[in-house]
Amino acid sequence: MCRSIKTLRPPSLPHDATGEDFHAAALQYVRKVSGFRAPAAHNKEVFDRAVAAIEAATAELMAGLEVRGVPRDMEKTP
């Protein structure tokens, strides 16, 4: 489906995912499922709320994941 959405955890990213990473992924997802690159004025509020909700859910998911099998040197990447 969304081939341009990246995996947001090591080792796919060389660093911990940031709020910007979460926002970009959420925006890409909402664009894909809605079919709109940019919403019309009458849809902007619901579009923005969806992005914010998905961004928050993504941050919660990433904070709660326990990734096993990640090499020790990858765990503490600056």
C-alpha cells in the first residue's frame, strides 16, 4: 500500500524516530487512504485531526515496543 512509509525503528533507521518522522508517516498514511494530497478547506479540520491521531498512536506504539534481537551497538546509537 504505502511503499514510501519507512520502518521507524532500528535497524531500519540509524537513529530513534523523531516527532517529525511520526508526523511524516501519519501524513503519508492519511493522504493515501483519503485519496487527497491536500484537503479542500471544508475537509482540512478532519484531515488534520486524523494526522494528529495517527501521529499520537504511532508515538505510543514506538514507545511501547520491545525490540528483541537488535545488536547491542544499535540500541544506544546517539
